[in-house]
Amino acid sequence: MSLVNQKAIQWIQGRAEEVFAQVDDSLFMMAEKAHQQDEQDQLFHAIRVIRVEQSNLIDGLCDGIEERFHNPRNDASGDDVSPDLSTSLKSLSLLNNDDLEQQVAIRSMVANIRRDYAEAIAALSLRLDTLLSSKIYDENLPLGPAAICNAFVDVLNDIDVCLRARMTVLKKFELHLVNRLGELYEACNTLLIEQGVLPTIEDPLRHRSRPSAPATAGPGNQAGEIPLSSAAAPVGAATEVSPMGAPSGAAGMPPGSYHTLAGDPGAGGTFPAAAIPAGSAGAGSASGYSGTPGLLPAGAGAPAMATPTLLQHLGQFQSSLPAQASAAGQLINVTELLQQRLVESKQSASLHELDSEVIRLVDMLFSFMLEDRNLAEPIKVQLIRLQLPMLKLAVSDKAFFSKSGHPARRLLNELADAAIGWQPGENYLNDPLYREVCTIVEEVLSRYDRDDRVFRQLLESFREFSLRERRRAEVMERRTIDEAQGTARVEAAKARVAAVYDTLTADRKLPKIVHEWLNRVWSSVLFRACLKEGTDSGVWRQHVLTARDLIWSVVAPMPESSVKMQRLLPGLKKRLEDGAQSLSMSAGDRQRLMGGLEVLYRERQTLGERVESERERRTRERLVQELRREADSVLAIPVEEDAVAEDDAMLGVAAPAAQTEVLDEALELPADQKALPDVEEIQQVVTDAAVTEPADLKPLPSDDNHWQQTYHLKDSWFLLRHSEKLPVRCRLAAIIRELDQFMFVNRQGAKVAVYSRLQLAHALRDEALLPLEQGPLFERALEYVVGSCGESKIPIRV
């Protein structure tokens, strides 16, 4: 039973990966053709969500199928397609339109599979019924179409995408998985028959007349392996890989033969002597030389191998390479292969000095490529397979290394450049770029002999593919950058508005109505001005001045500021009214807010008048007292308290004690006090608030090398290393100046990381971010060769 479960999960997982690969392409094409912005945004949102959740969706589907093996349930209950379509549609009438459309699609899939594979489903149900503890029939079959479709719908409902995207996913699910369930049923029935589970259910005549079942377990076909169709198999992925990393059975080579290539002369898969043409060891090889057979050094007396003969050997090596590259990505030791072939044919030869130099240069070139950290291992493994074609080119044309525009060099550079940011995922064999690189390599190995036009054709084809991929990535990257910049602008605007308010309201107690104006109205006015016009605009400065004037109008000392208030208030009220109208506030709210300010200003005006009146009263009182003192100095006349009170009443200077105390507090504010900072000081605070640095990082001097690098890294590729994760290749795609942030994206244009300038400098210092090498791969390899071997008899132009 576990074999059936394992094989079913393996098959479903493979088909589900194909489904989502096709969904991504379809949704992107639909988004490009969308005419309305909302529709395009919904589709791009769906692409991002499905990419992020793809592994969870596939795992959830497989978990749902496996759970049904342990606890079978009737997924078709209530969902069977009624013979009367109108009755079926009536049963769905209570659903909303989106659910209705999805349910109809699922029902259609289930009905078609039950109709087309009724016999296979029935046979599988009977066989599983003998293995499982629960009663198994067509409706609760764990691998039935209803079970698989409902398990997929369950996980699909967990993601939030638009109906059009959801129906596209279901369409691809039907095309690439549901319509191929016959393969799964055939494979599972065959496996159970091989295991002796009810082998005679089917009619013997029909069993003999149908095509033979898949081969049983054997070399290259392990027990329980469900064969993949050729359309679904990735390039080079259909060959079983041996534990040594070499494909078994490829080109007649046993496991391990490609790993050594020239290891044991007697090992199977080596080039037999019978395949060597007569006299192919080299010009004059039959001239009577009878020394030790094999490839000998120049000057040892063996005849030099003619260049056409060497090219013939290299072509036979190339045609005998396995269809799949070694997982280790090892270089081919051409000298050992020639040695082995000559020993088997009992012939002797040496290499021309220039041919030997070319072999050494090509070996050094590809050794450099193996060590290049710009490329992921699977891509390097494929590019290393071009060693023999490149060697054939260089042997036939000794000026190859000086031709910077040669199509073979440009093709290799284009492949490496397109793959610099490629990251192998769990299903990288189905990745479009990886498959395209594999296809190009296979085309070169199978088609190139002496005519380099194949490189031109493949270069043009790959450029078209790369252009499509770049356009797709650029669209996603542009949207990612726009989203990040929009978020950054919003955060920067919020920080700048908060800085204005902190500066204006620091240590000041303001009336409730003023706080409401600032928090409800003017914060939004300033926020919109910051986003649309920027903090250097006149509109922003005018709005900041309005906020400052509003606060000044309620904290300025009275009556010293009465004259200025009379000049300020009409214009201030007009600006506040315009700001409230720009936010589309209701007339009632505007009237209430303005009315609250009017009451406040009347109270302050009354307070100012009372203070002025009290000052005049006290002035008169002091004058009366001085007159009395002068009179007393002339003639001491007793003065009754009642008379003093009467005099005071006549002068109108009496005031309650509590009122005098309040007015004394008002008088404590000096008239020349600078109530608020000016606009220029506020602007400086706003500028400083736009840049925030992490407090836990040590500042770096301006002449620090890593700090200086941060100003020259735009569009550069990096290897981002995490302590607990695999390294990620990413590119510095945007510098968000509002927050001084550096945003890195992957090859698909999705955001990978965001750093401040200081964080970026420290990441470069700590090598958490390693810059990848700039420049074409072939030219960088040539620079390495020139630096390693010095002078060469072969012309080289980097």
C-alpha cells in the first residue's frame, strides 16, 4: 500500500509543478494584455502570491491526498453531476457567482475523468479495497478525480487571488494534471498487479490486446517509478543518475564511466579501438615507429598527430558524451582520453606544440569557470559541457582566442550573463532558463562539427529568449520598486509631518480645539503636500507656516499681541478653511471646527481687554496713592478705610482676587518672547528626520572604503550570505532616497533585502554581501589565463 501512496504522491507532485510553471506564464501574458489598470494589478498580485505560496500549495495538495489514504472520505458526496443539468444548476443557485463558476469547473473535470477512465477507476477501487481497512468504492477512492480535485480546491482557497487568476489555475490544473490521471491509474493498477493484488480483474482478451504495461524494475527503471512523458521531462532529466553523479546507460556507458572518462582502460563505455580509423593516430604513425603505445611528449620520437586527426578524435569524444552532465561538473581530461584511445589501438603519437598549448588554455579557461562564484552550480555544470566544442573551435582556428566577437564566445557570455542572478530552487529542472541553457548546450553538442554557424543561430535564439525574460523581470521589478518607493515616501512623509508637530508643540499645552485641527486636518494637509510637492516646495512651506501661525495665535501673550493678532487672524482663518475644504470635509465639520476657533479667539480677546483694563486700574490706583502720600506729607489727614474704598469705586479699579491671580499669570509672559521656531529651523528638523540610522551600528568615517563603495554599486550583482540560509544572488535595483534605503531584487524582480547606507557599508565590510565579478565570463577567464600562464604562443585578446 505504501508503494501506491508513494508513487501517487510523486506523480501528483511532478504534475503540480508543471501546472504552476504554466500558470505563471499564462498570468503574465494576461497581465501584459490587460487594458485596465485594476485588472492588471490584480493579475500581477496573483503572480506574486502564487510564486510565494507555490511550494505550500503543492505540499498541501500532496498532504490532502495522503490524508485521504489514511481516512478515506466521500469527496463526491453532494457534488455528483446530476443527469438533469438544470437541477444541478439549481442546487448551486445559493452560491455567489465566483463559487458557482469554480464549482461548475470542478464538476466538469470530475465527470469527464469518471467517464473516460471508469474501468481503470473501478479496478483501482477494488484493489485498494483489499488493502485498506475502510470500505473503498469509486466515490471515496483516495486517488479518485473528486478526491484530487477537492484537495486542490482546498489549498487554492487559502490564497487571495482574483477569480480570473483562480480560473486560470484550475484550467491549467485540468490540462496538465486532471486530463492525465489515466497515466496514474494505469501505473497504480500495474504496480498492484505486479504485487499480486487481484491480477485477474480485467478481461484476459482485453488485457492481451492493450499495449504492454510499463517495464518492471530493472537498471534505469527502479521499482515503482512512474514513467514521465517526453513533453514533461526536462532536458537531460530522464536518465537515471548513478551514485557517482554520472548517468547510467547513457551512450552505452556504465555508472561511473563518465565520472572518470579515462580511468580504467578496460572499463565499459570507453572508446573501443575498432572505432579508430586506420592511421588516425597521426601523420606517419605507420612509418615504422615501434615505441611504447600512447600519447608521448614532443621530441620522444613519436610522429605528431595531424590537426584534422585530433579534431576527428575530439568530435568522437563529443558525440560519445552522455546525454546528462555529471552532477559534479568535472572537466574532461582530453590528454588522458587521447592516451587511452591510442593505447587501445596500440598506436603512438605526440601533439603539435600549438595544439598542446590550445588544450592547456581551454582547460584553464574552464577551470576558472568552475571556480566562478557568479554562477550557480547547475548552470556551471551545463556550461562546462561546452569544453569539447570550444576546444574543437580553438584547435581548428588558432586565432580563436583573439576574436572577441566570435559567436561562440558571445554565446557563452550571453548564457553566463543571463544566469548570473539565477538561483536553483527545489524544482529547478523545470525552470525556463535552466531548460533553455540545457537545450542550447545539447544543440551545440549534437550539431557542431566544423561549421560555427550553429553558434550564430543559437545565439540569436537565446537572445530572443533572454529579451522576453528580461522584459518580464523588468515589469515585476518596476512594480516592486514603485511599491517600495511609494511605501518609503509615505513613511518619510509621516516622519516629516511628525517632526513638524514635535517641534511646534514641544512643552506647550494647547487647547483641545487646536489639537483637533492639527491631528485631524492639518496633518493630512501637510502629508499630501509632502507627497505631491516635496518639502522644498512653496506649498509645503506655506502649510508649515500656517501650522506655526495657528499655534502662535493661541500661545502669544495678550494684550501685547493684540495688534498682530488682528492682522493675522483673517488670513489664517482663510488658509485653515481652504485646507479643510481640500480634504473634502463636510460643511458641518468645517463649521464646527471654525466655530471652536472663533470662541477661543473671542475668549483670548476678552482676556486681553481685561488685562488692559486691570493695568489701567492699577495705574490709577498707584497715582491716587502717590497723591495721597504727597498730601500726607503736607498735612496728616486721617483717611478712613471706607473712604479709600469709595475712592477706588469712583475710579473703577476694584477686581476680584481670583481674577487678579489669573491675570498675573498672563502678565508673566514677556512681550518680546520668541514663541515658536521660525520656518527655517523647522525645515532643518524635517531634513534631519528623513534619515534614520540604526542605533546599534557604529558610524563609519566618510573616507572608509566600504562607505565609499555604497555610492558606486547601482545595478551590481551580489551574493547575499545568511548564517542559517543558503546564499542568494541579488542585484541592487533601486536607491530609495526618501529613506536612504538600498533595495535588492532577485532575477525575477522580487524584493530580497533592504539596507540603509550604513547597514550596506557594514554588510560589505563583514562580507555578508559579496560583490560578484563584473564583465563577460569568457573575457574574465582569459584575463585569468593570461595572468596565470604569462606569454603564450597562441594570440589572445581579452
